[in-house]
Amino acid sequence: MGYWVYLARCGDNTIYTGATKDLKRRVREHNRGFSGGRGAKYTASHLPVTLVQAWEVVSWSDALRLEYAIKRCTRREKDQLIAHTGHIFDLAERRKFAFKISVVSAEILKGTDNPNAKPIDR
């Protein structure tokens, strides 16, 4: 099992970008709010959180690099990453990333209790 970089839609329609080793656990933490230092302070005040896209990478350093690149994207670019999973490869090429990025399947998104899961479009 690898590491995940994900996009989550908050209750106010903002997009949160994060990285984790356990995608299901992290979404549950976000939706519990900021209790006990878990979850993110931002998402705690913008509930509920719904996972809308995720990508798997091999190492934690790769996850952090990809997360940072996505955080630097505009809202429009993030919306494109959500709508078209394959756009992550365009971003990786622009950033000259040499590591492998795996596109997540709709089954994994559904496994996080995500009603908005979309199939892979690539």
C-alpha cells in the first residue's frame, strides 16, 4: 500500500488538498472536526467533507511534492483535476515529476462513503 494525495470538497464548496497513508481514516478524521488534534483545522470549520478525487504514489516524499503542486493550482485547475482524473499527469509533466502516480478507481472513492465518486476517465 502506498501514500495518497487527495482533494476533498468542503461543505462551503471549497476544495481541500491533503496527503495521507490511510485515505478512509483521514476522511473520517476530517468529518469528526478538530477534536483531539486529528483532522484539519480548516476542514473542521467547513464540514461536511466529501472525498472527490485521490491519487496513489509510492513514497511519502512523492505525496508531499504532489500535494504541494496541487495546492499551488488555481481553483479552476483543481476543478479540472476533479472532473478529469488524467489531468494529474499533465500537472506531473509540467512539474517534471519522475515518480509514478496511480489514478484511483471509483470503488476506492466509494469505499470512503463518498456519494460523488466518479469513474476514471482516462
